[in-house]
Amino acid sequence: MCPADRDDHSEKHPKPAARTGAIAADFSKVLVVGKSSINRVVVSKIVEKSGLKPISEQPEAAEKTLAGQLPGAIILDGGPDNKDCDRLMSAIDALRRASGKPLPAVILLSTRNGTPESLGLSSVIDAVVAKPITPERLQPVVDRLIGRG
């Protein structure tokens, strides 16, 4: 133990978020969700170029990840019909209602071009990025929604 670090780091003085049960958003992390491991790797590399830490998950495991941490953004690979991650929408909506803010920011990777409204998507989707996934398309959207753009 370093002499300057004499704290035992116990929960004697928990952070306000821990006392209230709220989870503070970690804007350095981005949850990348999709059935295709190749797409998750491509998206994760683009996220890393923005200086962020990707957390890659299958749709089935992502809900459990969200229960323990709140990333600054979530990137959902909608698959061929934009429905691969539909089961996460209620969990994301609940997180947003609990925080009182539109956090985490949500990006949908879609085979179709348009806005969330024009594509008839959930209100929790903040932006749609059309496939194929390229750094030129995705990185500016990630930077803007995380607040770095």
C-alpha cells in the first residue's frame, strides 16, 4: 500500500449513485450488440478509433450487461429486418426513464436508410446508420452522440 493511499476503499462512504441504486453513465464505454461476431468486431474497431472502450455482446447477453453498468452509448446491429435487438428495447427504455435523460444514446445499424421515425423504429433509437458499416458513416455519429463531436 502506498503511504499516500491509506484508504481501505470500503463502502463506508458510498457514492451517491450507489446509495440511490442509480448507475452513473460511463461515457468512455460503448455497448456493441449484434448476432454477427464479424459486425461486432468491425464496429468495435471503429468505436476504439474514437478513443472509447467497446463492450461486445450477443443480444441475449446484453441485457445482463446493462443491469450492471451503463455505457454512454449502445450500438445495435438490427440484422436483416432491424429486429435482432428488439428484446433490449424495454431494458434500454427503463434505463432512460430511471436516469431522466436520454442515456444511453442508441444507434441502430440498419440495412435501410432513414430516420428512426421514417423506419417505424422504437423511440429509444437516437440515430440510424445504414450498412455497410464504415468508419466514415459510423464514427461521426458516435462522436456526436457521446458529446465528442
